[in-house]
Amino acid sequence: MRRGTDPGHGAGIPGSATVTQVLPEKKTLQLEGLYLGQRLLEMSIKIGRSLVIADFLTDRNGVIAQADEQHDFRVPPELRNSSDWRLFQELLVQADVIIIGKAYLKRVSALGSRAENILSQFEAGGGFDSLGKWRLEAGYQNSSPDLAIVSRSLDLDFPEAALRGDRRRVVFTTLGMADSDKAKALRTSGTLVIGSGEAGVDGNQVIDTLSNRMGYRVIMMATGPSVLELLLQAKRLDLLYVTEAQLEIPFDDPATVQTILPGGKKVSDLQDFQLAHQYLQENVATQDGSLISQLFLRYDRKSVLTR
């Protein structure tokens, strides 16, 4: 699950919007293009292997979603904003493949154009088609990244946007499900289905397949905290981007919120990671009409930092 601020979901970004870089040195930078300047493909080449990244929007306490009246978890409108959404897209457009979950496909099928778009926004006429053009000019074969779906269940409903063009689709599921009739049906429709674990999907096998077997250089996880936990347990996540809104989402029952890490653990507590980049943006308009400040943070696995 990820936040969305598609058209109608908040104010646009002024062309002059700036951020203050705090780390690694203090200076003022333009917001637009900030994460394109991270040059993820070059980083992959430098470390000599695939680069695996993830990105989340949180409050100060790591809350990423709150239950609504229907008990569905949604990103609070107090957090959603166009600046964060723009930078999220700048990371996505540099990925060869994005990892998503069954829940996102279900949400797109249910909400249609009202769901946050991470499937066709780079295509002609999409909300970020200028980034799609950037991608093609940078040498990528397609405007949009390929798709990897992590799901123990194969009750998958692919929206039309996921089936367009030459985009490859691969589903990682359990070994048992990979031998099922549903798996055969998916393969017949052009989707690769791979068994990657007995009781659940194994994070190591997912990344090994995407990098070694399929040749992807930049792999971006764009789904919820359960898949993030798989990658952290497998020690296969390299960069963790966090947009931290400088506010706290109020709640009485911890069961009514989702956090980026389980048990109230903070990203800053991850011993294998170190804060490498920090930017401050002030006077940010959110979906609920308020103004906030937020931090754009990049945590690097220490083994990546030393290269």
C-alpha cells in the first residue's frame, strides 16, 4: 500500500518549490528532479549488483495508514501531498521492476481511476508522462517498469493498465500455489508464476530471481510493510526512503493503524542502516487542506555506504 495524490487529491507543486538539504551538506535545492538526481542505475553499476529500494510516507511515529469506517487501511489525508507523490514517482520511473501486492490490484479493480495510479502514469496522457519520456530518453526500453506481484493467493485480477504493451509480469507465491490450476491459467495469459517458499514467499528468492534470472538492475518495492519485512529479514533492501510528515496521527487503539515497522520500532533503530540524506520542506499543502513541514530521508544499508 502506498499513498496517492493524483489529480484532485491535493494542490500541485509550484515550479519554484525548494527543499533545504541538511545532509550530507546544507544547501537549497529544487524539489522537482531531487530524486532523479539520486541516479539509481549508476549506483547499481557502482556496487556491481542490483539495487533494491523502498519508499514510505509516515508521520513522526511511523504511522503509514489508518483504518476507516469500513476497516480498510488508508493513508491519512493529513499526510498526503503532491510533493511526496512527485518524489515517489521519480523513484518509480528509475526502476526496472516494481514489487506490488494483491491488495493494490484489488483496489484498482474496485476503485478504477480513483485509485492511486502506479501502473500507467508514465504512459502517453498519464499524469507523469513527462517522466515516461525522460525514461525513454535515458535508454529504458519501455515507458513503465515491469511488475512483480508478491502474493500467497493467486486470486489476482489484473487491471487493463497492467496488461498493456510489452510489460513483463511475474508473480511470486508459495511452492504449492505455483503448481495449482490458477498458476497454470496465469501462465497461459502470459504471466510468469514462481514458487518461492513453503508457507510464505521468501524474500531472498524473490530478489535472486529478479536480479540474477531476470536481469533487473533497479528493483523498487511499492507495496506494504509485510513485504518490507520480508526484504529486511533477508537483508536484501539497500535504500529505504521515508517522507516523514512532522505531525502525529492520533489514535487510541494500535490495531487501527499500520506502521512502517512492527511493534512501534522506528527506522532509525535499524542497526544495518544509516541516515545518509535528509531534506526539509516547509509549508506543504496536504489533502485535508492543512500546511505541514516534512522531511525527506534516505537510509542506506551500511554495506552500500562503504562502497
